Amino acid sequence: MTARQIRDRQFRSVRRGLDPEEVHAFLHRVAAELTAARRDQAHVAEENVRIKQALRSWQARFAPGVRR
């Protein structure tokens, strides 16, 4: 599910249901948190690649017997 799908989600009105404004605010908050979590995950994945490349480079220079 994407942040846009969460933000754009519509619910039918009921006589004794939840406050539509409160539901709308909650959906926007969840969408924002999902966006932030996905952004953070992408940064972590990029950092992981960078660290792995640095380790391989170090191993090639200082531990020639180690193959990865």
C-alpha cells in the first residue's frame, strides 16, 4: 500500500460512525509515517551497499587470501 492510497482512502458515511475529520487526519498521519519509514529504509539500504563495497575494497587490499 502506498502513502497516496492511504491518504486517498474513502469510507462511507454512517449515522453513528467515526468522526470523518479525525479519520482523515489519522490517514494523513499514517501516510506521512509510511513515507518517512520507506525513505529511512532506502537510506539504510544505500548505506549497507556502501559499507559492503568498502569492506570488499579493504579485503582486496589487506586480506588478499579472503575471497568474497
